[in-house]
Amino acid sequence: MLALGIVFLTESMRNRFWSKFYKIVPGLFVAYMLPAILTTTGLISPEWESISENNTVVKHSSSVYYMASRYLLPAALVLMTLSIDLKAVFNLGWKALIMFFTGTLGIVIGGPIAILLISTFSPETVGGIGPDAVWRGLSTLAGSWIGGGANQTAMLEIYGYNQAKYGAMVFVDIVVANIWMAVILIGIGKRNRINKWLKADTSSIEALKEKVSTFSEKVKRNPSLTDIMIICAIAFGTVSVAHLSANYLAPFFDGIVANIKSPTTRNVFTFLGSKFFWMISIATLIAIALSGTKAKNYEGAGASKFGSVFIYILVATIGMKMDLTLIFDNVYLIAIGVVWMSIHALLLIVVAKLIKAPYFFLAVGSQANVGGAASAPIVASAFHPSLATVGVLLAVFGYAVGTIAAIACTILMELAAVS
């Protein structure tokens, strides 16, 4: 919170240096990188060890990110969705879906191309046989970058990668996905220039933002303590219902999926056993339902601003997990991830240019794949709080297609690795 306070304080200063700085580097990016620098320098740590009374080493892990992603994220989604106009969201049109599927295709073809390129000068990086085959490990990246954690776990089970080496793949996932998210956040600060180059039609996005802003101004009032307490009650009451429901629905569907005879079909629907999937989905559905009631008037008391606070805390906790020095460990494996993500990005840029899609669709379409429900709303809300729902809807869609697309990607990676 101190780091975030410094970011907002310096961004609000009428100082020539800071004005120029934040014109180049968006505040959201600084909020992401500053905790990463604190972790890299060792001032804070996501993990640490201590000695117990009987002289044994006890490992500890910070639960700050878990708290932010499981409690503050759904609360933010509720508060940002209260004033949403669902009809206006659907009026954003087909370009949002085109960019989402383009992002998916970029991951599917990016993996095998990356293997082919890296194998030309470092064949041992993409080698291995049996459970140690690198393509099996990379299948978990495909699952993560198209769907999310549940899809990633499904790919680990399907292809049986050596779990002793799985940590390296998780590491590549974190480093490359976070670098790409940082690039997207920088692009948000230059979105007008990018949209001009893309010749994008942003009218539907601006219409949605204008509609929400007009409504917000109409119901705007100085919030009382009662308003603030009711806003918190709406947010965390919904979160509690979402968690309670997820605790029942996830095991229920996990049992159904476990009884599916076909291993391939079973793993395609693994995401239905994820508590995180149900928690995000239910919180969003409740919020959409509330947007049709008088609860939406709490936007005038600053509901979406509270949501933005929670989103910024989540961004900071994601940055806290990033040790920048780890980028230089296992350089060639990182190189596969970087080439892979570059192909994903290049394809998105080409298609956005062809169909004249706004940068918003490019950024959110990518993060709905690569970042999933934890990152897509962050990127979407950076454009405008009212757009967070678009990120969630696309990310939930990513869960559904994640494993199928990841299997297709893995088949191509296996062919590339043995060629």
C-alpha cells in the first residue's frame, strides 16, 4: 500500500519530471514493477525460512496474492460491474471474440514454432525422452496460457511430465507471462497512438464508457459512512456467496468429471472442478444481476473507485511474486517462452491491423488467454472500470476452450520436437 501510495502521489504531482515520466510509463505499470523491484532487491520476499523450537527449518509462503486474487478480485468485479450496461457490452461486437481466438491461435502455433527455432542452436533445450521430454513440460504452458491453472494441471496429468522438473516450467510461465503483461500495460499508456496506427474504430468502447460515466455523474453524491458500509456489504457479501457456492459446486462437478470414461474428454472438463473458476463466475453473475437493481446507484457513491483500489492491490501482489534476476536462469528455456509469446503478440497485431480492432480488444483478448481471470479484468479496467466485465467474460470463455486448444498445441510441439 505504501508503494501504491507513492505511485498515486507522484502521478498527481504537477511536476515537470513526473508529468513526463507518467506520459511514457503508465502508473499501473509502475504499481506492478515497484513491488517486483522490492522483491528482487530482497527488501520483501514471497517466501522465507525460519528455525523452529526443535531446530528444524520451516518454510513460509506469503498469502498476500492468494488473499488479493480470491477475495479482493471478486469484490472488485462486483463493484465495477454494478453500473454495467450489458446490452452496451454486447454491442462491442464480434471483434472482441476475433481477437480472443486470434490470441488462442497464437499460443497454439507459437509453441511448435518456438521449439523449431530454438532447436537450431540449442537442440538439448527442447530434447528429452519419456516423462523428461521438454514438449511434455511445455504442454503445461499451453494449458496455462490458453485457459488457466486448472487447464495447466490437466495438461500435466494428460502428458505425464516429470514433476521433479515441473518447477522450471512454472518459472517460465511466471517470467514470460509477467513480462508480456508489463508490455501490455505500457501499451495502454500509448493506446491513442496505437489505435491511430491500427485505424481502429473505438466508437463502441467510447459509447459504453460515456454511458457509464453519464450514469455515474447522474447519481453522484458525497458518500456517507452508511454508503461505504453498504458498498462493502454488497462486495464482500457477494464474495462470501461465491466462495460458499464454489465449495459445493467444484467438488460436485469434479465427481461428475472423474466418472467420464474417456481420458481426453475428462481432462477437457477439468476446469469445472476448479473452485477459482466457480468463484469468479458466480461473483460476476451476481454482479450482473445486481446491475439491474437499485444497487447500481451506489456507483454514485464511488463503488467502482473502491473496486479500482482492490485491482491495484492485486496488481501490486502480482509484482511481488516477480524476482527480476530469475530471468537470467535457464536462458534457453526462457527464450522458448519469449519466442512463443512474441508469435502470439505478432499475430494479434497483424489481425488487429487487418480488422481495425482497437488496442483494447488486442490487450484484453491476449490477457484473457495468457493471464486468465486474474489478469484480464486488470487490463480491461485500466482502460475504464466499466470494461472489467468484458475481461472476465472472455477469461471464463478461455477456461472452456483451454484444454482442447492446449492439446492441439502439444501435438504440434511433439511433432516439432521429434522432427
